[in-house]
Amino acid sequence: MDRNSQRQAAFLRHFGRSVLIVEDSRMFSTALRFRLETELGVRVTHCGDMDSLRVVVEDSGEPFALAIVDLNLPGSPDCEALDYLVSRGIRPLVFTASFGQPMRESALAKGALDYVMKDSPSALQQVIVGVDRILASERTKVLLVSPEPGSMVLEEALLARQRFQLQKADGAERTLDLLDEARDIDIVLLDLDHPGCDGVLLLGEIRRHYSAMSVRIVGLSNRGQDMTGARFLKAGGDEFILKPFCDDDFTARILHLAALHKQFQALNLLASRDYLTDVYNRRYFFEAGQRIVSQAMRRGAKGSIAIVDIDHFKRLNDTYGHEVGDAVLKAVSKRLKARLGGNYLLARLGGEEFGVIFDGLGVADAMARCEMLREELAATPIEADGEPLTITVSMGVAAIEGDEVFDNYLNAADQFLYMAKHAGRNRVFSELSLQPALAG
């Protein structure tokens, strides 16, 4: 990933978040503000002394995600600003010229998330990278996997300090269940040293269902001389950390991996959206759809797939023009997204067609949901070019069952869509629609 792509991804992740700079040097505060706003997309508030810090925090009501703080300020000669920020629940990153290991350890013990010295031209870059990683951490979900309760106490404490969202699993089966249930876990931390859990075997099982773009996997082990790390990385692991480790080294590695993962997620989100309707696009539908189906098969869960097609869309375009056609596509997708987007995978497949995967719903329930959508769309005209247009849709619904290629499910739904069109449009068809005719 090039530098521009990294900045774009960071900007997308952090846009609109608020960061407080507590710094009396105009040079440092100006440079930090510019880079934070342009590279990370955050809102920045600056305070140059202790009095203005109190006023901003107590009167603005701004929910600051992070504060960059110097230890020596006017009105704060002995780290009072750091203590104040911690007391107000604002996470501090120390950026100071005050040198000394005891002072650094004292600041970290008080709750500082990082400690950067103003001692080199790279200091500003360290702060920018640190802010990016810290902001990414609180949105990162980490699953700690160990067959023995209490065996990852240190790792849990270090991650909790950085505000990672944590979950725990006590073995391979529970790990896979949690990944399926949560679906938004970013990093899995595997303890490879317990005989009750083959970490490399579990890694392979996770990779069968989740790519590296979906979840990052980190292995921990005290076996550094028997190829454990090499085997783990060759099997699809993203990082291997040898125990015993330095706390700072462990934290830096996980923060780096989390920030990298969030960068890819942000860019993938941008690439997975349809430019016109802002729902997912066809490429993402096939990528995520295959994963959803695979997980459903493993759980033995029900599932259905639907294709939604706007009736007479070509005639609408020819009559009113493409601008009105685009407005109709946007309006229909907005309504579909409002009813489905939060719970089911919705995407524009191309033209006037949309795809939906109803994870957890059998054909009968999916058909009922589609009937409600069809009736609602037909009953509510769309305003286009100052004129109300009545829009109807046809839908084909197919069951997701058996170990089939993903295209087969989509082709089955497409066949039922064809039947709905052939039967007069503005209706929903599935295998259930054929049963009365077959019974007769």
C-alpha cells in the first residue's frame, strides 16, 4: 500500500473525531494540527496552558478521543496537565522534551498510552503514527484464545490499557463459534503453548472461512527454536510474538497490526460500494456472500438469496431520461437499505438489479419479508423530476442449502425472478410459488 493510500484509509477511519493538543510551542502545535487534520481527518483543538485546558475540557463538552500533551506547560510544571486529562477520562499521548526513564515510567503508570520525545526530526511522525494506531485500537476487536483460563492475563491487561475491545475463548470450537457470531472480530490472539489446543490446526480452520483481510491472526509462544513461528506464519498467520516479550514490543506489534487492518478495511469499504446507490457492489456481494454461505453451512443454519429487479426500468429510462432513472435507483436502494441493510447483505448487482442474502431465514420467511418490501415499494410513489412515479419490483427467492457453488444459488434466484417477470411482474416467486401448480 503506497503512502497516499495509507493516508486516504486513515482519513476515512478517523474523519470527524476530536483530538486535543496541549502544547505551548507554536511550532509543534501548528505542525501537529496541520498533519492531524490533513492526514488523519481529525478535528483539532489547541490549548497552550493549564488554564485554557480546563476551560476547553469543562466548557466545550467536546468528546475528545485523545490528547497529545506536553509535561511542562505554563501553570503545569509537574505533570498537572497529564493528571488532569487522566482524571477527566481523556486518553493522553505524551509528547515532551522531558527526558528520563523514571519520568517515562511514571507517565505510563499514570495512564499515558505512549511517550514520544522531542529529540529528533522523526518525532512528529512518531506522534502521527501513534495517534493513528491509538484511534484504531478502540475500534478493534480482539479475541484471546487459550484452553486454560488465566493464561493470558498479561496480554489481556496490555490490550485493555490500549482500549481494545476484548473477547475470550477457551478452545478451538468456541473460537469458531465466536467468529461466526460476532462477525466483526479483527484480530485473533492464539496461545500456541498448550497441548490442549493445536494453534496451527486452529489457524488452518480459521483460514478456511476467513481471509487475512477479514481477520488477522497472531501466535504467541515461548518456543523460539523449533520452527514454531515459521510453521505458524507459513500456515497463514499474520504475526508471531516470542515469549517472554517486552511490554512495549508486544503493544507496538498489536497496535501496528490493528492500524494496518483498519487501513485495509477502510480502503475495502470504499472499493466495495456502488458509486451511485452507496450500497455494496457486485464484487463485494460475491466475496462476502460466499463467506456468509460457508459459515451458514458450518452452523447448519437456514439461509436464502433474493434478486430484486425494478420493473420496466428500460421504459422508464427511455421515457424520462437517465437522470430520472438514476433518481429511481437511488430511491429504491435507500428504501431497501433502510429495511434490510442493517441485518442482511444488500448489494447492487448491476443495472436495475439488487441482490440480498437473508442469513438465518428460510425460504418462507424470506418470501414474507420480500412481499412486505414489494407492497411497500408499490404503495409509495417516488418523487423524480417533480413528478410522483409508482415503481414496482419483481423478486426471485431461492434457498441456500446443500454444499453448492455460490453461483448456483444466484442462478436459482435468477430463474425464479424470470418466472415472476413472466407471470406479470410486481410479484415474488420461489419454489413455494410452484407448489400449488404442482399439486394441481
